[in-house]
Amino acid sequence: MRDKKKTHLPKPFVAGALALGGYAIAAAFARQWHERWGATDDEVAMPLPGDELMEYASANHAITIDAPPEAVWPWLVQIGQDRGGFYSYTWLENSVLAHIHNAEEVHLEWQTLREGDFIRLASKRVYGDLPLLRVHSVEANSYLVLEGWGAFVLLPLEGGRTRVLIRSHGRRRPPLARAINFLFLGPAHFIMERRMLLGLKERAEKTVAAAA
């Protein structure tokens, strides 16, 4: 009898499968860290404005800024693709044709934001009105809650400093959507949001230093 020929998977397929498996393992180990970057146990457990909109908190990120809330808020309230940007990685944002330009100064025309207004995430010409997030609630120098993103909260600290918390709102999704979020969207969201917090810190502290 003739020996049956053994079938071998193509080498690129095997290499790709191994690479994806290795990435998934690394993502699993990094997930707990990046989903609560900078946030303390108390901050993760703390009730925040807008919690009623979420099914669970998909991420809690935080940073301390050496500036009072009144110096941080003008930068936060002017976020938006057609406003002050998001203070993140411009090259990465614009690699997906978001057409974002991050402001380096406070603009008076962007300081008013009310419940029911919309924040644009990316270019209207490219994406239409798909990337629009509605302002659920807002209180100057205190918090901004965006439907579809989460809550941005400013907590005053001693010494004229501010603790900035961002709680991202999660919803239950089908298994495939959860897998995509776990492997790609979650890590990407962390990379951009971490840089956003650092961008807020740099700008607010620069404002205070200039005033002093």
C-alpha cells in the first residue's frame, strides 16, 4: 500500500497563526494594566457622573496635573476634531483620515459646551456624521460626559493640583466584537487616551507656568 502523503500548512499561515497567538497572550497580560492605567483602586470603585449610561467600565485612566481644575478645564472643554483636537498622536489620528489638528492654545470660541451638543471625532468630509458623540451632561471645571465614550472628571487636589479621571463606558457585545475589541480596539484606545491625558497635562501646566 502506498503511504498517504502528509499535508503541510503553508509556512506563512503557520507564522501568522503563531504571531497572532503570541500577540493575544501579550494582550491578555497587558490588559489589566492598560485598562486602569494611572487609576487607584478607590478611583476605579468611585461612582462618577454618567455611570448610569454604561453596562460596565471598559477602562479607568487617570493622571495628576500640577494645575487647578480652572486651568485644565479650558483645554478639556474644547476637544473635538473641528475644535481643539484631542492632544494625542496627530500622525496616528490622521493616518485614518481623521483630519485632526491639536491646539496649542485656548480658544475662546470653543469654551462653550452644553448638554445636547455634539463632539466630532473625525472628518465630516470623510466619515459624515457617524463619528459624532452627544454631550450627555457637563459642569464647568468639574466633568464632561459623552455618550459613546464616557466621563471626564476633574477632582481638585491640595496645592492647586487636579486629578483627571476618564472612565470609558462599555456595553455587552457579541463574541466576535469582544474579540476584536480585546485584540485591537482596546489597546488602540489606551494608546490614544494615555497620550491625550499627557497632552492635557502638558498644556495645562504650561499655562500655569506662563501665568506665574
